[in-house]
Amino acid sequence: MPEIKVTPLGAGQDVGRSCILVSIAGKNVMLDCGMHMGFNDDRRFPDFSYITQNGRLTDFLDCVIISHFHLDHCGALPYFSEMVGYDGPIYMTHPTQAICPILLEDYRKIAVDKKGEANFFTSQMIKDCMKKVVAVHLHQTVQVDDELEIKAYYAGHVLGAAMFQIKVGSESVVYTGDYNMTPDRHLGAAWIDKCRPNLLITESTYATTIRDSKRCRERDFLKKVHETVERGGKVLIPVFALGRAQELCILLETFWERMNLKVPIYFSTGLTEKANHYYKLFITWTNQKIRKTFVQRNMFEFKHIKAFDRAFADNPGPMVVFATPGMLHAGQSLQIFRKWAGNEKNMVIMPGYCVQGTVGHKILSGQRKLEMEGRQVLEVKMQVEYMSFSAHADAKGIMQLVGQAEPESVLLVHGEAKKMEFLRQKIEQEFRVSCYMPANGETVTLPTNPSIPVGISLGLLKREMAQGLLPEAKKPRLLHGTLIMKDSNFRLVSSEQALKELGLAEHQLRFTCRVHLQDTRKEQEMALRVYSHLKSTLKDHCVQHLPDGSVTVESILIQAAAHSEDPGAKVLLVSWTYQDEELGSFLTALLKKGLPQTPS
Amino acid sequence: METRAPLSAHGKENLCLVMDPECSRLLPALCAVLVDPRQAVADDTCLEKLLDWFRTVTEAGSSLLLLQENPCLVDLLSHVLDLKPQDVSPRVLSFSLRLAGTFAAQEDCFEYLQQGKLLLGLFGEAGPLSWAVWSVPTVRSGWIQGLKSLVQHPSGLHFLGDSGAVDALFSLQGDSSLFVASAASQLLVHVLALSMQGKAKGSPSPKGNAWPACAQKIVAHVEASLCSAAVLQVTQALNVLTTTFGRCHSPWTEVLWGQLSPLVAHLLESDPIPAAHSLVDLLLSVARSPVFASADCALWETMARMLSCLSPTQAGPLALGTLKLQHCPQALRSQAFAVLLQPLVCILRATAQAPGPPGLLDETVEGDSMTVDTLLSSKSACVGLLCQTLAHLEELQPLPQCPLPWPQTLLMEAVVIILRLCDGSAAPSSSEGRRLCGALAGCVRVQRAALGFLGMLSQGTSSWELVPQVFAILLETLESPASSPTVLKKAFQATLHWLLDTPKPPGCLGLGPHAPLFLRELFPVLQKRLCSPCWEVRDSALEFLTHLSACWGGEADFREALLASEVPKLTWQLLRDPESYVRASAVTTMGQLSSQGLQAASNSPGHSEVQQGLVGELLHILSVDSEGFPRRAVARVFTEWLRNSHADVARDTEWFVATVLQMVSQDLDWEVRAQGLELVQVFLAQTLGQPNPPCPYAVALPKVTPPSPLPEVLQTLCQMQIFDFAFRALFDCDRPVAQKACDLLLFLRDKTAPCSGLQEPGNSSDVASVEATLERWQAGEQGQPLGSLEPEVVLAALRSMDLEGLQGRLAESSDHVEKSPQSLLQDMLATVAVLEENVADCY
């Protein structure tokens, strides 16, 4: 029985470390290869030993697909390809291919810098890993091999994020990665065609949430920043180099322009240039408004946002600073935070998730006295704000996508078990499809009914056409032929052609049926009566009475014989070839009814 | 929830080994939160880290004492048992099960917990096993992990036997979760090994029916599973046995194998063989066990039978495993090697190549038709078998167990023909050959595997007449427009191997007869690849060139071929490549070429201008490149140049170092700043002598006498602003930079003290001013410059600093405070209050 198997190694009823194994028609695909930033040891990576026990990784896996550049989706990739030993192809979109190494490098530097981790992937490994990447365009069907093909769809969420359709023959799976069904300030909404996959694997971060409009959050953000700088305070916004930072930059830049503000805005990473370069390069991936206005004004060329120098942090007066890394766990953002934390006029805005153990996590959970190195205590007097700018589809968006793709079944990943359960029931009720939510390590098996393509010979088709009836889409027509299975191909040809191709001799197969009739007349007379009866009944057929006394109707032979046990009865032997099965059955039934009485 | 190894050694060093009063104070509140159904716990990672910490604490001290001093922990376990079914959080329950197991690993603590019937409640049949929450894999996983921790002593073993847990483990082997099923099998092995532990010493080992009840039960279950018609059950039994023979090497395992081997051998009689993959693993695991070092004919016979009846794809791993064994009969080795070679032999036959040395094929005829069938059955089967075979042979060749004689010629011919089938240049006449051609044409996977193996083959002893064939196919692959970037990368690697390991005829000097000819053809191809639109290809080509010139830069033939080509010019142009990886590689390559005087024709009049131009170009990259990789590469090249006294550096070393430092000190990339410190270190070693060996017993290097008197050297260092740079780096916000700067300043201090030529600073206010500035720098205010420094002032400042103390602090991971258990407990408690506000978000 053909089946699709799905086993999450990460993102099964949790968020972080996305890694889902899909087996479809004998092909094995890994969807995402993420890292969990909350762990400091090997547990941050998915447990790949469950794949390596199937033999060599590169032989087992046909490809790896990365949905977008966030580390919980691609962070384990260099580890997997350069340290665990996967040597096969990795697919991702062009922007993801460009941006992914920047974030991996960023993370590597923090891991080595902050924690002094020696056993971590190196820059060279990131580069070698990226050399295995095959970049794909949206809506381009890419043949991984003769049987396996993949296709990317726009997912919103972050620059370059894509949903992927994986197809082998007539079986297909769609994996959404992270997506957003509503456009935001710099990106458009996710879209997929009605591809009716056997299975849709969708993220479910906001499985139970209906999110308020992002506009409200944006207004709130601008209001808070504005109020702080108005009263002379400094605003720190810890971000990762690429992604949300650009969205917030556009937001502030536009606001500054509109309000004619003069307070300086700085970006501290030294990566702005590169980030902006990529946004310009991949302008087609941004939303309509940015694309339309691009000719007059490039939204990623900021007038008000300048590069930050370490010395600026001590400058008096208000300012806004974007600094990396995003969780206040090392480097410049932490350094600035330590300087500014003591002043209640200042504000730190955390625009994203922080893992336990980071200063970001501590201040978000309300801790105001932080122990720093050397037993120093840092008192946090500055205001702390959390604003989620993460761009995921909410419950409504997820339902919308399911409606768009029309899958035969749905599988939820990247979410919390309780919330998933709620959404699962909703999907099953509304769409009448099965919905699964496996935990990490659990395998979901879906039986499929594959449609097997069969080629038909031209000769056979012509013969059918010659019979005069044109084929109609909604009226199935019976067609006789011989099915040849050869070299994993199926072809329907005429019997003669099949015999010829296979070098076989034709065998005659005749069916014989005995019809008992109560009649005392002689066999010859009996045969004659049969002949007369059939001649009068079957006007369109060729009925003959042969010299040996037997009667033929087309290929059907009828002979009369005496009954061995009952002298008052006769036996009619009706014999036909399989080609005349229909007529043979008809005659048998007709004769069983008996012969008409001859007028005496 | 998967079951991973708890924590790497690295993770542990940051955890406290004892329960300090602050943690003891926080624990009760946390335990209360954990069992409060109204409160949600932050995330799984917190519970995992908490468990890590308890594990560390219990490994270092008494668990019983810990529980007695912190009764809230026992309360936590009992509260979990008292919760209403709907209030049980699977995460907390799983955590509690594992925590209980961790405590009960010590026998006295086990007894203590048993008195309160807690363990029976948690692990017995009436516990979570029968609760609704058992359907959550995390709970089942926690239950197994807890038991595994608990079963460390005879009491634990008895408890396991009495509680009915073994039967539960049998059924968990077939769990829907891979993680749970695997953990259940592991625990069964652990239990079997532990129950047999006492029996290991007695020799001869008792028969199976005299074994402890628990062991007998497990073995009986394995026996029954091996006889089962369900493949899944057979697989489970085989996996348990594989782990057992892999881990336990006591005499009882021999008895066990004696008892079970007929059942295992019986499996071979089925067609198809059930769970073939697991069966292969088991046989190899048994064969590897030192217990079976003495010849066990039955085992070898089973392996031989298995080799002959498995499909070629299944037999491959068994053949490789067999060949890697230390002790194995020669006949079996020959059979295994024949199995491994068979696909390649079939390829050679189908393409009508000479089938290698006589005799080799005689042994391969048996499975020949099966291999041919696999190769021809479908494209994916053909590709799969060839990739596997090539990878196995690549793995085997460098091993000491590599079979002898190694059929180098046959393998080279086979790989060459495979590559030709892939690139379409082979035109076999047989129908099989043509079908192979159809299956392999354009197949990147096979090409990569073949090139990987071809590279490895360079290490074998090949007849030098065959080398041109290899070079020809490599050149074709490198030249072909159809070669993908990944194939080209492999082709470059293989070419490098063959060039550097080319066999030479006896008495031949230099590069040998083939290489010069090949190089003349290679450089035009390399030129083309340096202009490839794919950055991956340009980068691989540059990496190749760097390696090659590092090894052959001094060879006249190489120099001539390189300089006659456009390659140096193109490399120069790549310094401005739009892709930063390529710019970085181009910097490294140019650095390498320049070191060997290879960047332009050496007799051209403009050589020195070109050279000067290069320094300028690299300095330009260092100062303006927007990305770290090229700047890092420049800093590395400069360090290497300084180390090797590159002519341009030697011309005015002080100017050079000072210029580089000025740029590096402003760099936003800490790795560039760290590389700057490396440069200073090399410079100081050259001017002041090598650092003292860290170990007093180490052989001391001959001391380099500084070329100038110390006061003068110090004066120069001050003028070069080396101290300014090092002090600034000492308070860098990136730890590795500060660490390196600290080491550097310690070196300077040691080298300059006692400095007889210097007076104490005349003006102590200068010292105070420097110290004050340094304090401000330490506080993060680095705006103010240090000003012009006098050697005396610097030395005084150096002596007054507690550099050793700073070194110790910097050696710690910078998040050691945040990673401490107190921090963890505080975070968990603090999160509870605000969890609803900040909904679980992500990236």
C-alpha cells in the first residue's frame, strides 16, 4: 500500500528546531534543519541519530529543503552537512541563500564570543554548507531527480520565506514553513494555488489567536518611541541583523519623515549596508507598495538612520539605536543596555522572542535587579516594553490557507500542543479532512491511492475513433486492450500488437456451456430447429448451418447431442471465444429459455 | 520529547555542584508553581536545564541529604501524584519522573523514597502508566528515563521486576514515538546487563536457565520476538541484541549468542529475509565483540550465507563491516570484498572494459546476475547502489584493514567509465551498457560519489601509465559546461589529490612526467572557472589555486604554467568580486601567490608596482569592505606575511604594523580585532623574543635577543600606539578580544620587567591620568583617547593592573552568571507572573 510518512524531529508540538522528515513514494525529504536557541549544548540541534541509523545519510535523504532564514529553521544546517556528514542537495530560495549565511555567521560569532564554544561549526563550514545549496525561484518546478520535484510559493513572514510543494508522481505534500496571510509594511501575504495535496503540513504558532491588526502594534510602537525621545530619553531596540530590523527601520524612517523629527536614529550592526543591499536585490519579494514606489524612492535607503559608533552611546540627548544581538545576550546591544539601564527616562523595546538565560528574557519577565559579572548588580530603571512583530498566520489565516490549498489531510507543526488540539478539531469540523499533530519522534502514516499513468497506443486509439464515437469528458467509454507492464511503464495496446511486441503466440480460449432441453427429436433435427430460431431472432448476425450439423453464430459454435442419462432430453453445447463473451452469454440465456414450438 | 544525552562536559562546567542557600530559598516557591495547575511553566528548556542541574548536584553529593534539606522536592513528587487527571501537566509529570529517577539512583535515597511509596506511585502499574496523560509521548519518555536513572543498583532492579515495568517496556518497544521506542530498547539492554553483572566473573558462564529471573524474562521475550511473523517484532528483538552485544562484553553474552544464534540463522531461511538491515547490524555487532575473538565458525558461516543471499544494496553495509573487522577468516573477507566490488565489475563488463586481474571475477560470478538486475532495474536503484558502493570503497581504502591486493587498476578504470557514463562521453555497445548510459547520464549524485572516490584513489599505488586517463576525465569534468557547482568542487578536490600524490616513475624528480602537461591544459580551464557566474565555482577554483600554490609554489613547471596564464590577473580582479566569500578567498589566494612571488611575471618591469598595489588593495579592503570575511582574510594574510618576513612588510615593518592596527582597531567585527592582536603578537615575538614556555619543564626555545635595547623598543611600541590598541582591546565588549589582549599585555609585562634601562616615571600624575582613562574605558566609555604615552608611564600602568585576575574572569564564559542555577530559578519564577502577557512567541 503506498503511503506518506511524516516524522517531526523538531517542531512536533513545540516551537524551535524545526526539522520534519517526509517519506513520499520512496523518496525521503527533510523539511527545515533548525536550531533551538534555548539550549547551550547539542540538544539545540535535532537528534539526527534517528536518520543515521538508516545507513549513510546522503544515500537515505534525497534532499533537504529550507523554508526561510530564521535560525529555528536553518540553524543546524552547517552542523548537519559538515559535521554529521550530509552531502546531498539543499534547496532554498535565492534570498534565503543570500541571507542564511549572514545569520549563521552572526550566531556562530556570538556562540564563540560569548560562550567560548570551541566545538561549534566554523565560518569555513558555513561556506562549504552554502555551496551545497541549490537556489530556486518562486513557482519554478525543480526536478530533484527523475521522480521527485519541488515548487516554491510565496509565504510572506520574512524576506525569501517560501512554502514548498513536494511531489512524486501524483502524490504531493505541501510544507508551509512560517507564513503570514496578511501583508505587512514590507512584505506581501502568503499565497498558494489550489494544488490539492495529499497532505498540508502547516505551522500553527497562533493556532488559537486572532491577532489584532499589525497597524495597531505599529502605532503603539511609534507612540512609545516618540514619547521617550520627546522627553529626552534614549530608546534601545535590540534586533537581529536582518529581518524585523528592516521592517522597524522603514516604520521609523517614514514616521520621522512625516513628523519632521531630528532626533538621530542609529543602526549598530555594520550590516545595514548588506541588509539593504539584499532588500534592493530581492525587491520583487517585497510588497506591492515598496515595489511600486521603488523607482521614485527606495524604501531601503534610509535618510534618517545612520551608522552607529560606540562613542555615540555616551552622547547627551535623545536618540534611537538599533543594536544586535536581539536578545541582549552579548555584544553591543548588551553594552548599550548596561549604560542606559539606570535612567528611567530611557526605554528598551524588545521586538521579538528571548530565550531563557538572556538578559532580554530576564527584563521581560519583570526582573529589575540583574546580577552581572563580578557580583555587580545592575538596577534596571529604564522602561521595558515587549512588542511582538513576528509575522505568523493567525487561526483565521491558517484556515484560509487550508481552504486555498484544499488538501486531503492536514498536519500541524510549530506550535503548542494545547493550541494545536483546538485548531485540529476546528479544521476537521470545517473541512471534513483528517488533521494530525504528531509529537517529536512520532510518525504519522497516511495511505494514498496513487494514480498510475498508462500510455495508450495510437493504433488502439485510432481504432476506437474509427468506430465513430468521439470521446466525451464526462461519459466514460469502455475500451478493450492489453496492458503491458515493462520497465516500470504501463501501456495499453491492442492484443495483436501486444502479442507482436512480446513475441507470444495467440492461444485460443473457448468457453463451453451445456444447455439441457427436453426434446425427443433427433440431434440433426434439433440443430435445424436451433438454426431456424436463431436465424429469425438474430437478424444482424451471420448464422450458419454447417454440413456436419452444427450451427455457428459469428465465432460461436452450437452442437446438439443426446443426453447420456435421459433419452427424453437433448444437450446443446454452446462454445465461444472470449472475444464473443457477450454474444455467447446472450445465446446461452436465449437457448435456456427453450425453442419455439414448431407448428405441427 | 526525545531522550538525548543529558549534557556535554562543556555544559556541566558552568553549573554549581552544590545547592547553595539562595537556591534552597527559591526552590519551595518553584516546586509550588510546578504543581499548581493554574500556573504555566515557561518552556521545556527550563525544565531540562533544571534537571541538568539536579543531576550535577546528585552526582557530586548525597541525594538523600538533598531531599532531607529540601523537603519541597519530595512534596513536589507527591503532589504530582495527587493531582486530578485534568490538572496534570505532561511536561511537569515527565520532569518529575526523571527527577525521581535521578534521586533514586543512589540506593539510600531509593529506600527513602520507597518508604513513602512514591516510587511505586510514579513507576508502578497504578501510576502514570494507567493515566490518560500516558498518551503523551513526553510522559512515556520521562517514565523510561526515570526508570533508567533509577535502575543502578540491586534494589532498583528488584523494584523493576516487582513493579511490572518490564512488561510495559516490552510493549513500549513498539511505541509510536521513535524516541520512546528506542529508549525502551535501551533500557531493556541496561536491565539485562545489570542483572547479569554479578554473573560475569564466574567462568564458565552459567547456562541461560540459571540466569536471574529478570534476565530470563527479557531473553524469553527476545526469543519469542525472533520467531514472530511480524517484521516489526523481529526488528525490535534484533535491535535489543545489537545493543547488547555492542555494549556488554562479558562471558554471558557468549552463552546468550549460543542460545539465540539458531533462531537468528533461521531468519535467513525466509524469503525475503525479515529486517535485513537490523540483522546486518546484529551480525556485525557480534563479530566486533571481543568475546567472540576466537573463531566462531557458525557466526562466519551465517555471515557468509547472509552475504550471498542479500540483495546487493543490503549486502553492501555487511560487506564493508566485515572487511573492517579486526579478525575474520580470509575466505569471508574475500567474499565480502567481491560483494563490494561486484557493481563496479558489472559496470566494466557491461561497458566491455577489461575486467581487471584474472581471478578476481571468479568469486564474483555468484551474485552477478542479481547485481546486474539491480543496476538495470531502475534509475534510482542503479544510482543508489553505485553511490553506496563508491562511498564504501572510499571509506575502506585508507583503513589499515583495507584488503590486499587492492585492485587499483580495476577501480580506476571503473570510476573513469562511471564518470564517462555520467557525462555522456562513453558509448558502450552492449544493450546493458546503453541502459546504464541512460540511467547515469547527467546524474550529479553518482558524479559526486565517483569523484570523491577517485580523489581517494590517488593514495593507492597506481601504475603511472593510467594517470593520464585520470587527468583526462578530471579535465573533462572541470571543463564541461554541464558540471554543476557541487560536482566542480569535488572535481577540484580530486584534481588536487591527484596532482599532489601523482605517482612518478622511479628516479623522476620535480612534478613527474604528467603534471606539467596537465597543468598547461588545466590553467585555461581554471581561468574559465574563475569567471563563472556561480560564486560557488569561483570560490572553489580559488581555494584549489591556494592549496596548489602552497604546495607547488616553488616548482619551476608550476610557476611557468601559472605565470603564462591569465590566472593571477583574474585572481586580482576577484578582489572586487560582488560576493564576499569570493573576495575573502581571493585575498587569501593573492596573499599566497604574493608570498611566492607569483602574482605577475617576475621579470616584468612593473613587478614592484604590482606588489605595492597589492598591499594598497588589501589595505583598502581592510578599511572599506562592508563584510567581515574579506577583512578577516586580509588581517590573516598580513599576519602570515609578517611571520614569514614578506618583502613588502620587511621594507618598513613598523609602518606596516601601525597602519594595519589603526584600521583594525576600528573594525566592527571582533574577529578582525582579534586577528589584529595576533599580528601584534607576531610582531612582539620578533622584536622582544618568543613568549616564555608556559610549562617549566618544556624545552625552551633559544632566546631571541631583541635587535635593539629594550627602552628603544618600548619607545617604538608607544609611537606605534600598540599599547593604546591593546588597552582598548582589553576592555572590548567581545570576550575573545579582551582575552587575547590580556594575554598580550601579560606577555609585555613579563618581557619588560625588570627593565633596567627605564626610570620610574617622573610625573606620577601622568600615570594617574592613564589609569583614570583606563577605568573609564573599562566602564564602557571609550570615547576619550589615551593620548601620547611614555614607556615609563605604560610600564607603571601595566604593573598596577591586576591582569592575572582579569585573565581568570575572562576565561569564564561571559554568560556564566545567567547560566547559574539561581538565575534559572529566578527566571522560572519570574516568568510565571508574566507568561500570559508575552504569549509564546518565536522568531
